Amino acid sequence: MKTRITELFGIEHPIIQGGMHFVGFAELAAAVSNAGGLGIITGLTQKTPADLAREIAKCHDLTDKPFGVNLTFLPIVNAPDYPGYISAIIDGGVKIVETAGRNPEAHLPRLKDAGIKIIHKCTSVRHSLKAEKIGCDAVSVDGFECGGHPGEDDVPNMILLPRAAEELTVPFVASGGMADARSLVAALALGADGMNMGTRFIATREAPVHEKVKQAIVAASELDTRLVMRPLRNTERVLNNAAVERLLEKEKTLGTDITFEDIIEEVAGVYPKIMLDGAMDAGAWSCGMVAGLIHDIPTCKELIDRIMAEADTLIRKRLAGFLAEPAT
């Protein structure tokens, strides 16, 4: 299948693995890329630029296909060493970067001068247009269904994707609610050039997370996520657990007086405990509503091959079958 995204990134299939904290390691990124998609290393999961350089080198050892690095620009006082991380990306020969969080404009010149293609994650049409204006090559449009931060507009992909198609000229992929061939075909029909999957790729054999995390996703339904940190306007969609229930109770009790410090126990530094150690109630962790569509734990190749084969069947048989024979 050829789309503007496969052409832009030099990949076989229009499927991108989203950058996920303590999930996007070299093993997963390489497995996705080897299967014909675009794997992504999560930059800030690596504690230092030197650690990221080593992870990039490891990924090069595991695949000769294109892969990218996610770099999330955080609104915090003590910012990470972004120039150092960018140097690791450039020196490592990475040619695709997924940016997220705050506006990446200040860092684009170095990346673009190194011949790197930029895809920026956005949760609204207005932010997507801004990404296009500052020179991003593509956009990942995240609907309200997505795991992690869906923004504050609460617009689902059935509306957000065709609106993006009406406004954007750069290629874009659908993110949020993407899990299978139906997701891909629907995204293409709504105007996207491919799809980005996060939660679905956690539940794969190569994902370097604890087995309990994968089983929790398989066991979950579409009703098992919650929105937290809404009063702080830093909304995050997470899988429900005991820590999330505690957090929501604090939000209910404290109301508009709540501060980040009130919930720090449930949200700060919990990812290693959950993803690596399998301490499932240690805190809140991102998960999309799409968990309701995830029923198995295949390899990345099995998953992508299945998606592309079923997408072909959907397009050629089911959808084409609805068309009336032309009048003679």
C-alpha cells in the first residue's frame, strides 16, 4: 500500500508505532520497522543523551529499515538536555523524529538542517495547522479516544480526522482508537494517510514491558479507561486501577484547589515500576479506549501482516461490494 506517509518515510506500510514512555525501546522499534512499519524509540525514556545514543546504535544493529525517535518537549522548569538529545539523534543517523508536547519550532532548524523529517503530534486542527506552518513534514492527529494526553477539546477522530483533511496540506496519520485493519481503512476513508498505534503495540510479543501489562490490556474493555488531571488542564487517559481511583477521589474532594503535588504519588516516577516490574497498582499509566479491541499478543510482524491483509480484503471485497454495477 502506498500513501503519502509511506513515500515520505520510505516505509512499506502506513503504520507508525507511537513513542511511549518505558515502552519505546530499540527492541520494539526494530520489530515494527522490520515488519514494514515505522518503529519509534522514546527519547526521554533514556536518562541522558549518551543513553539515547546507545539505544539508537542498538536499533541500527537490529534493523536496516527506517526508524524514528520521539522527542517530547515538556513544560517544566528543569528541562531535559534537548540540544544533547538532538545531537544524539543527528549523530546516530536517525532521519525521522516524532515531536510532541510543546511547540518544537525552536529546535526545528537543527533537525531540518540534518535532513530529518518531522512528524508532530497534535490533538486539534488549529495545532496541526501551526505544526504545518512552522515546517513540520507531517502530523499525527490524536483523537479524544487516545491513550495519554488527548488535549482539552474532547473531539473524537470521526470528526477530527475529516476536519484535519479539510485544512491540512501535509500528510497526516490517525492516532487514537487505532488497532486493526478496520482502523486503518476507516482512517484512510476519513482523509488520513496512515495510522499511529500506541496501546496496540504494547500488547505485542516484542514490547519490552512486563507480561502483566500486556495481559491487563487484553483483559480491559473499552469502558476501563479514565480521564485524570482534568482540573489541572493536563488531561490524561489511563487504565483504571487502585491508584487511579485514589487520584480521582482526590480530584473530587479537592476540586479546583487541587495541585500537582496532591497527586504526585499516583503519577510521578511510576512507569518503571509498572512497565518493567509489573506493579500494576503503582500509579496511573496511559492506555487508550482501543484496549477494548485488543484480544491477543502477537508478534509485530504477525500484527502488521494481519492488518495489511485484512485491509486489502476490506477494500477490495467488502467496500467494493457495496458499489452498484454501472448502468449500461
